[in-house]
Amino acid sequence: MDTIDQEFNVAFRYRVHFTRDVFARSNPVLAGAVANSIPGQPSRLLFFVDDGVSRAHPGLNRAIEEYCGAHAATLALAAPVIVVPGGEQLKNDPKAVPRIVDAIHEAALCRHSYVVAIGGGAVLDAVGYAAATVHRGVRLIRLPTTVLAQDDSGIGVKNGVNTYGQKNYLGTFAPPFAVINDFTFLTTLSDRDWRGGVAEAVKAALIKDAAFFDFIEARASALASRDMEAMEAVIRRSAELHLQHIATGGDPFEMGSSRPLDFGHWAAHKLERLTNHRLRHGQAVAIGLALDTTYSHLGGWLPEGEWRRIIELLQALELPVYAPELGRHLDEPDHAACILRGLDEFREHLGGQLTVMLLRAIGQPFDAHEIQKDLVARSVGMLKTLQEARPLAEEPYEHPIPVERQGAR
């Protein structure tokens, strides 16, 4: 037998910028982030904008055009700004990515051109997936416009869309060329989206940094009441923790079975589908965190005092710890609408053996490879009681959105 062993390393580097009013003519961040691939010629950019962002900022398209005009030596619009649907409806639409690819093709972008995605996590995911597949990768610049996208999904290396009823069933690992977090976009968020995004910061604190948990805890009231200074600090630290994990966690493209940054997500992803995405990702993550920390406590690993701090922080942030879909069909674990089916889907998505992160203490996670279904049921019952004792001021669900229902497996 004759064998050639091939091994090589590829270094990735990208910057995450924090700014305000990114399209003000005097703001150098976007122009500075773009590298001229051909000396003396401006780089070509194609912009995709979340329709919700476009409605909230009606002058955005003109501001983009004027910014590119003011920096004509560096930037050139490859085509007029393209507005795309926001939210999970985009990721659920099987025609969405082909339409984005068509637009990139019609603009005649090359691999040294830029696709600029402006919007929430769903738009960044879908546009990023399309950009990663054209020419095997067109340069992507992300401008996240929600708390959740700025502190978590928009700064990472993943793109994806939903298929076969599963979250991010199709996707790529493709680091962006740059990320620009413009805090100005956060001013028009609904209270639901403002608060929901903090759930990912709480997640990062729970598994990475007990001091950061203390920081969020001390500012819970300010965060819930939309204090921008507090939010900027939380986003900055959460982004830093996520980036550190990607760079130093040893598995940036998730080749193994453990995914620390998906703490609380096995239930969250299932809840999103069970509610037809009326439950936003941030709210679903909050419930997933509550479930896995309660399970950790009932399992004898997480002390009661630590568990209570976590639940009380989520509630102080006006985040849900329970949804009715969590408790349905628990006596029928094979039922398509049972939350426990999320464990099988989570394991399949990771590959290998089931690996769910639990807690011994705030900032001290560990991997578990078996989940006791009766303990999940007890945890759900406890969370239902806690939510009933302290109901939310605002309904955690959005009104139904026109998504194409996918068949549950």
C-alpha cells in the first residue's frame, strides 16, 4: 500500500469593529475595512439589507450610496442596494439563497469583490451562505443590526439556512472578511429583540467568565430598561469571549462533538421550530439556558444558590424561562412535538455521541453524554412554576410570520 499524508495550516484573520453611524461620510471604518485588490481601482461592493432595518432606517439606502460616492477611490457600488426579507422566513425559504446567488452573479462579482450583509442574524446567515458558495467564496462583510447578532452570531464563522425542519441544516464555515458593529442600529429594536439578545451574553458568561456574569447581574435593570452604555459594554465583552473561543478553543470549525457556544441551544432550536418561529431566538435561548441550568441543579452538580442567581438574572432581564411547548408530549418522547426530540437532532447535527454542556458552577461547565428524560420533565415542571410566579411584562411570542412550515422528523 502506498500512502501520501497531506497536512497544512491556513491562518484566518478578521477584525470586529465597534462604531456609530457607520455610513456617515466622515466615518472611516467601512472604507478602511475594504482592501483594494487592484491598485488604483476601487473595490466593488454589493449590499443586501434586511427589510426590517430598511423600514426602521428609511434613509439607509441613500446613505450607503452617498458613502460610497464620498469614498469613490476605495468603494464602488456593483449594483443598487438589494432589500431582502428578515427573520427566519428568509432562512426557511428554499428560494432565498438562489435569489441571492442570482443577484451576486448579475452584479458580476469576483472573489475579490465584497458582499455586505446588513441585518439581523438570519439575514447574515443566509447572505453569508450564498457568498461562501459563489466562486467558492466571495469576501463577506457583516453589519449586524441586533444585539444578538452583534454579541454572538454575527461575529462568528458560521453561515446557514434551515431545511428538513432543522435549524441550519445547510451551511458553511466561512470566516467573514470583517464585521462592523454599529450601535446606532440598536436604537430602533423592539424591546423584545433588545432584551432577547442579552441571552447569548448570559450564555457566554455562564460557560466562560463568572466575573462577566457578575457584571451583567449588576446591570440587569439598566439593560432591561435599554441603557445603551450598559448594552455596549455587554456586547463588547460577549463578542470578545466568543472570538476567544473560536481562536483558542481548539475546534473553530466544530469537527468534534462538543460545542460549548451552543450551551442551552438543543432545546432552544427545537422550541423555535415548535412555535413556528413566533418565539424569537433570544427568548428560546433564555429558556434553553434555564432548562439546562435547572437540570444541572436537579442532577446534583450546580448548587442551589448558583442556580437561583441564574434564573433570577434571566427574569430580571425580562426573559422567559418557560414556554408551554416545552412541556407538551413529555410522556411521548418520540412524538415530533416533544422537546426531547431536540436531543436527537442536536446529536445528529454535531455528529458522534450526544454532548450537552451542563454546569458545576457559574463559569465552570462540563460535558454530559447522557440526558435523563425524567429529570428533564422535572426541570420543565419547576420552570413552569417559576414563570407562573413571576409572569413577564411582555408576551415573549411575536405574531405569526409567513414562514413555510417544514415537516418535523
